[in-house]
Amino acid sequence: MAHGRDAHGDARRGRSGLAHVSGRLTRTALRALDSVARFLPQPPMAAHLQTGRSGEEAAYFHLRQNGYTMVARNFRSARRRGEIDLIGWDGETLCFVEVKTRSRRDFIPAEAAVDLEKQRELVAMAREYLRRLHRHPPCRFDIVSIYAEAAGRSQEITLFKDAFVMP
């Protein structure tokens, strides 16, 4: 089994072994907590927000299965408007990931919703995140497009690496 160190100096294992088991345990634990949460009193959530939340969860696990080391979810800053859905390392590259989930296919693909205004917002948030790191590793912006036709069906997930650049 291959052992190494990631960009943070932490020991890592390949997809087999403890890392794979850990991913399954995390997914199972999250699903169990979600199941329990359904019985707790909560304000109703709009359908589009539920779709987005489930899409972000699916994207998180998809990226982990593809070798990303995830470090943040729903990153926000008091200094800026907006959020970055997911942040993770793909090898030595820090990736800022925008997730777009749709419950049906329209004429415009989900990933097209990341227009110039949204890109500027993501770049500003990424700079805010990098400011906290006190270093500037290689970075890129990825988009994960998810189509979930109906609850309980498998989702179509597409990863667009290096979808746009930071000026």
C-alpha cells in the first residue's frame, strides 16, 4: 500500500485501506444523522435548497472518491458576500469547487449558471481563503454539475476541472 504525505504534511493512504473505509464510515454516519434529523422539528426548507444540499453532499463524496482531500464546505467570510461550496486538494493543487445541482434538464446546462458575476464572487472568496493560509499554492476553480431527476435515483455527476481562471 502506498503511503505518502499530502500538502499539509499529514500521512495519507491510497484509495484502498483505511481511507476507503473512512469514506464509507463518514458517508454512513452523515446519512444516519440526516435520518435522525428528519424527526426533529425544523422550519420547512424550500425544495431548491434541499436539491442543492443533496447535490453538495454528492459532490463532496464524488470528489473524495476521485482522490481529492476535502478541507472546507460552505466557506464564508464576514468580509465578503457569497460562499465557496467545497474546497479541497487535488494533489498539490488547491481547488475551489462550485456545485450546481438541477432536478431537471433545461436548455441551459447547470454549469452555465457560473456566469462572469458568479466567477468574480468565487475569485474574491478564494482570495479571502488564501489570505488565511499565508501562502499561495497552485489553485484552480472546478465546477461539479449534478442532475438528479428524482429522489432516490442515481445522480449524473460531471466534474469540470479548471473551469475558469483567477485573473
